[in-house]
Amino acid sequence: MKILVINCGSSSLKYQLIDMTKEDALAKGLVERIGIDGSILTQKANDEKYVIEQPMKDHQDAIKLVLAALIDEKHGVIKDMSEISAVGHRVVHGGEKYATSVLIDDEVMKSLEECVKLAPLHNPPNIIGINACKALMPNTPMVAVFDTAFHQTIPEHAYIYPIPYELYKKYAVRKYGFHGTSHRYVSMKAAELMGKDVKDLKIITCHLGNGASICAVEGGKSVDTSMGFTPLEGIAMGTRSGNIDPAIIAFLMKELNISIDEVNDMLNKKSGVYGISGVSSDFRDIEEAAEKGEHRAQLALDIFHNRVKRFVGAYAALMGGVDCIVFTAGLGENSALSRAEICKGLEFLGFNIDEKKNNEGRGFAKEISTTDSKVKVYVIPTEEELMIARDTKEIVGK
């Protein structure tokens, strides 16, 4: 069975074609600048890069080009579209309705539309991508895999905010959490590396990228996570503020005479390590600036490391201990500095970091704690696309 995994952004599209026989990615690709001048598709397959530069007015044009690249006589990996057994779509928000991935039908599409108000930046392009695939592949089964689904096991006392309860009942204002597919994958992989059943473990997963979240996974289930009603809550991120005193919002509106939309834009796009450092939202740039002695760059790193550390400590307390800590995503997988700084001071939990292991190699799962550590610390590259493909295979197989 070959499964096409689609992840649509507002002007971009990531995809993988995965052969589920051995879970091998036959092709990986990225389409950029959809609906904008300079549209481009870049596909990697068979150890070669294939680039197509041509106008794409919308996502249907983009997906049409993706399919053409996959079946291209010279650069493709399949003979025709009939080899694609199913399509798995990443969908950011499934609301309270979906605790698992689902086969897409008219009812599911209606639910996704209803969730647009909860994820106005993310769900619309996800829906556009699904509709585009349906138009081009009307007889191919499609599955929606939700970022929020894994967190539907969070208990009520952890997902309800201490605001008037009626706001939850009427407007569904509650913690939802995100990056669920990544947290689920790396927690399962960590259990596999430990040779144990995930149901017997207490795991803290740290998905650290430009967007970042921490998750407490107990018995294979999410019991709390740092992101909330939106991806703005939690730790400081690339451009997002994370947790702040909510009174700051009203204060800024009055003092700067700006609208709620302008404050929201500031907190989402101009804050985080970018707002503090004044350098970049890319941690590589910030680490480089900090090495040169730039105070604000170092401050941004210190704040980020401190916030992550707080959540790790809190989740260890919440679960009554921890068996394993996992670092994943762009920064979590690639920054030995950030991993070391976050772990510094947490040794009382039962681990020490092996400096040599922490600094050697990238792109593969590895333990970075010392062999005598009671608590294991791992770096595990996330495989969200593979998780989506697995769910799609299981659901279509039924």
C-alpha cells in the first residue's frame, strides 16, 4: 500500500509518498509560493532533486503538479495515480469531536468548517488541500489526522480554564493542545527504544521548533500539554510570546492605542525569542549572536531554556515522576546547547547528560543520558508524516 501524505499551509504544501510495506518514503516534496509569483515545487526521490518552477494559482494546481511529479517518466516513483491507495491529510484542529483520525466524508468536512473559528490560520488551508485532492482523486479514500486528537485524553481539570464556565459550554473555550501527532510518535518510539510498553511509562516530550510545545504522556496518553486554546499558549517560541499575564493585553491596547487584532499580531508574530533578541526567530542565528556577546540574544536563549525547564519540572510533578524525557523537532533534534541548558539543574529527577553523546551526530534517534541514569533522555527525530500514513493505512484497512 502506498499512501500520499499532504500537509497544506496557506501558500505552501509539504508531501510524502510512503510505501507502507517497509514504511519507506519513496518521495518527499515541498511546494512553495502557491498563488504568488515564483511558485516552485522541489521533490527529492531516488537520491536526486527534481525542481519545477511554474505558476500555481491555487492548491488544486499545486496538487496537480505534485501528482505529475510523482508519475513523471524520468523523475517519478510510480507509474500512475492508481498506485496511490489513500491520502492522509494533516489537519490542525479537530475540536472536541475527534479524539482519533477519521475517514473523511461530508460530515467530517462540515465539522472541519465549524472548527475554522478555532484555528482561522490553519484549518482553511487544510480544508483547501482536502478539497483539491478530492477533485483530482475522487475515488481515492482520504483520512484526516488531527494535531489536537492526541490531547483529547487530557482530564477535564487540566483542560478547563479558570474563567466563567459558560464560556466553555457556549464557545468551547478550553485547552486543546497541538503537535499531537509528533508527541504521539516520539513517545511511542521512546518506549520502543527502552524495550518497554508505552502504557507502563511516564514520558515528557519536548517538541522544540519555531513553534514549540511540551507534553506529559502517561500510559501512552496525553495528560497535559503546554499549548492551549491556540498555539500561542505555553513556552516562548520563535515569534510567539507563550504564557504572559493576560492583563498585559489590555494595558498595551490602552498605552499604545492599538486594537485587539494588533496586539494578537504582536504576540503571535513579533514576540518570543525574536522579540527579545531583535535578531531573528531562527535559534541558529540567535545562538551565533549570543556567542558574539550580544546580551539580548543570550537573554532570549536564557528565557526559552527557563520556560522549557519549568514545564519539564511541572510535568514530572504532575505525573509523580518521569521515566523518560524526549527532545524532538528542529531545535530539539539539532541544538546540543539548548538540550544541555534545559537539562541543567534537572539532574535531581534521576539523570545526567553524557556530553559526548549529546554533541555527536544528528538525524537519528539516540540516548544522551549516561548509562547509569535512572531516567532516560533521548533525541528522537519526529516522523509526523509516517504517523499520518500509519493512521491512514489502519483506517482505510478497516
